[in-house]
Amino acid sequence: ATIMTGLSQRTHGFNFGELPVPAEYIATSYSAYLKANGYRTGFTGKFGFRYAKNDKSEQFDFFKPYSLHPWFKKQADGSLRHETDLCADAAIEFFKSNPKGQPFCMSISFNASHADDADLRPGFHFQWPPSSDELYGDLVMPPPTLGDAKYFAALPEFMQDEKGLSRKRWYWRWDTPEKYQTNLRAYYRLVSGIDDAVARVLAELKAAGLDQNTVVIYSADNGYMMGDRGTAGKWNHYEQSLRVPFIVYDPTLPKDKRGRVVTEMASNLDVAPTLVEWAGLPIPALYQGASLAKLIEGEPVADWREDIFCEHKFHMYNSWHGVRGKRYKYAVYYDEPGGPYECLYDLEKDPTEFVNLAGNPEYAPVRTQMVKRLDAYLKAYPLAPQKEKK
């Protein structure tokens, strides 16, 4: 929802089990906005949220969603095809049906690399497509980088709750060496299946003569912990959960501008304004992110942000929001019994976020500044109206 609308969760208000995104935000979603301005827009895969108005025709010319359950879908001829491969098939169908010269924006939302929480059998929890069958079978997977028990012991007490979602899912996936090895190999096969599917899509772009003027963004929605800190899942404030890949290929860039690592801080709020700027359209004033286009082009950007706003509000997990700066990270779990729980880390001295400095008097000035930054974000990003569910 944030990627599509350019709005933070606190503003659009959606998570699973929550009220839908207000229909007023459809028109400025990147898909509807580009469609209204001459682009042919498409979507396939997991459409993981709801608008208050179910009008996909306003957003997309081509819409072929797929759910995770089951991973393998029965086809008309009785055969089974993995959801990852079906997403690539749909994207290729979109390109082949695109009128010559028609500008387009195609979004492929793979359910991979998510786990199948309905199937906890080792190896089936991350069910991969056939293209990955022969991969990683003879490799011993390295243990979690932060797998030492001391990292679990350093978690806030509510994260150590054996009935909590992060710990419960750790038992599903990683709690024995054998299960860890089997599931991690399966996870990497699942991820490699995405790579294979993307390769097929890019090959189709090239065959259609579109590969030299099509920008490709490759990203994901979350980290996954992978057993670090004795946890599974995502949702928390730690780097392993918070950071995601973001790779951009722009074939129009000069060769000396390619292959760069851009170190400025970016957010999923920046995706919509970036796409809109690439399309040559005015960026909607309600967007809460900033376009990455100039950074990607290697151009200087004055007064680029020094930190980003982070949040996760979810009825199945501990809700929090915070600020991630270049050196310091501050997060507040604001719904905890007994009052808010604060986290403050010096990422330069403590990159593993092992020591919480929120109560350290030496860091009181840093905490004060981070609280001030968080308050500024909360003020700038209006809270969605809280309404009773029917």
C-alpha cells in the first residue's frame, strides 16, 4: 500500500485486518496516475491490500493477481505451475500485447520469498519452483550471523515471549540444525526462482526491442531475520528486518554512471515519486517520499534527508515507529503494557544493535534529538482517521 500510494502506513491506515486504504488515494497511486496520463499499466502477483473502492480498472489495463496458496496452481491441461512462473508468464503476456510505442508500467509482485505458513514441513515451508530443483543441494548453509544466545537474551522481554509471533515462527523454521539447513536451502531456491523468472521477463523485453528504454526496479518488501537473534519473520526495528534490497537498472544511463552504490538513505515512500518523475509528470503534493531519480542519475541533490521514518502497526505484533539515521536509530514500541519501550542504538559503534542506549545518560542529548525528529515525522504524516470496523 505504501509503495503504490506514496504514503506511510499511519496515513493510508492499512494493514491486514485493518480498514481499507481510502478511495481518495487511488487517483494519485502511481498505477492510476500513470494510466490517466497515457501509460498502459499492468499488475500480476500478490495485490496485498484493499482500497475502499474496488475499481481495478482505474488503476490497471491488465490485472492478473495470484495468491500464495497453493504455490502450485493447476492449469487447464491438468499440469501444475508455480506462482512465481505464472507471474513471469503474465508479465510476458502484458509485453506481447502492448501496442507498439505505448509507454507502460508493469508491476510484478511475487509472493516469493514469503513462507507458506499453512505448510510447516521442512522444505515445503518455502516451496520453490522447478527451475531451482538442482540448486544448493550439496551446500552446508552458514549459521545465523547473530545466532548466539546472547542476542536473543538482549531482546526486549516482550520479543522473548515464547508465544509471540517472531519466536513462534522461529520454532517453525530454524529451531534445530537439521530444520535450519533444510529450510534455508529451500528459501534460497525460492529466491533463485524469482531470479530465473525475472531473467525470462528481461529476455522478453529484449526480444520486443524494449530493453534499451525500459527502467527496471528490483526490490522486496521486508527483511526476514533468518534465525538472527533467535527470531523469524520481520516487523521489528532491527536492521535485518528493516533493510531491503533496492536495485535499479536504467539502460539510458551513461556507462560511467552505472554499477554505482548510492549511499543516500531511501525509503519505500520514494518509489511512487520516482516512477512519476521518470514518467515526466508533476509529483503529487500529498506524496510523503522524494524522487530518487537524480540520485540514480548521479546528479547532486541539495539537502537530501539525513534520516528516514520507519513504522509497523499490526494487531498481531508489537506496534512501533521510529527514525533511522546514518549513525543512530531510535524506535518506540508504543503499545506495550506498562508504558512505551524505547530503543536507541549507535550503529557506528554497535552495528549489531546489541546495547540499547535509550536509558544511558551519556546519550541523553542524542535521544532528545531523535525524539524531536520522530515527533516531526508524526506531525508531518497525518494519522488516518480511526473508525470502528463493521
